[in-house]
Amino acid sequence: MPADAPTILATSGGAGRHDRLRWGVAPLTDHAVELSGVTGRAPRVTFLGTACGDDAGLYRDFYAAAQDRGFQASHLQLFTMPNVEDITAHLLEQDVVWVWGGSVAGLLAMWRLHGVDEAMRTAWEAGVVLTGVSAGSLCWHVGGTTDSFGPQLRPITNGLGLLPWSNGVHYDSEPQRRPLYQSLVADGTLPHGYATDDGAGLLYRGTEMVGAYAELDGAGAYFVERGPDGTAVETPLEVTRLR
């Protein structure tokens, strides 16, 4: 059952350590499933590893984690060809779409080539919850900072734009992230936007950011805007800790 309003949970988390698996579902992704409003059956969750080149091992890990959590799991891959006949129909059948990290530049190129960009918009407008980590957070926004082009971070400005904001991910864990994001907002390369430390996520209803959440103690989220003097102004947000 889709959520009541277009919903995105954009994160720098959602997966974590597991005793038996390579990784498991973490509280941010659990929260995305809760937001879908599913009751009385297994939630339908589809996974996209486009940003990692549709690595087969990643999909195996996802299915193991999904089975452990009781999801009705599926995936959408584009290499070497799409694995479903109708991408839009596949997404509309889901409760949650979960997008993994990696190269956001590669993700956007492949999505546009195969029409996944428009399919995502259709699913979002229909109330399917969209979530993801890193590249799977940046993609919904206008742009942000990325290592898609090499170890020195660069701006990316051709995101899907479902959300009219920029996005900073891994804000506390990679030294280049915070200063570059702030400078790009300050000089107008990126619009005002929101950033997340590792383990934090941003909830959007429609295009409005309505809440920040964390699955790790101390993980923060921030609003970054261009101040009247042309410098970046960072405002910490109130963060709800998920258990």
C-alpha cells in the first residue's frame, strides 16, 4: 500500500552490521518501510544497485538481508539488459524502492538511458516510498558532491530534481565533503540544501523536508544556505533517534 503523500527518505545509512550476513537492514530502511504503511503482509521492497554496475554479489547480499527482515524482495537491474519488461509497472508494484550507493553520475546516465528517471517520478507521485544511501540519496535532489569522477570530489548538478534542494552525504566521515558542499552552496553552484552525517536521513513529504532521523548516536543533519554576505550558513536540525 503506497504512502499517503509523495515520500522520500534520503540517507547516509540504512544498512549495517549483521551477525551472520555481510550486512543487514538498519533502522533508516526499516523506517522507510514503516512510512509505506504496509500492514498484514510482507512489504514489497525492490533494490537498485545501478550505481555499483549491478554487481551480482550486491544483489545476493540484498536478498539475504531482505529475507532476514521478512521483505518480499525484488530488484531492478539494467546491465546487461533490464531484467523486467516494464520498469514503470515494476516500480508501481512496490511499497519501497531502495537505491544503493556508488557512482551517482553513472546511475543518472543509465537511468535516463532506460527511462528509469521518469518511472521513478511516476512511482513517487503514486506514493511509493523512495529511499537510498549516498548516490541513492543524491539522485533525488538537484545535485551535491560526488566522487563519481575520481578521489577529488566534484559537484554534480544534474540530479533528478524530484526535490528542489541540493544534498550533502557522508558529511562527517569524508574530509572534503563539508567544505566543498558549503562552498558550492555559497557560490551558487548548488541551491540551498540538506546534508547528513553517516547514519542520518532526511524525510521529505512532497518537496518539503519534514524531519531528520538517525540510526547512530550523534549522527546529525543540517540545512545549508547562502547567507546575505555570500558565505554558507549551516544550521543543525533537530534529529530523532530511531531505535
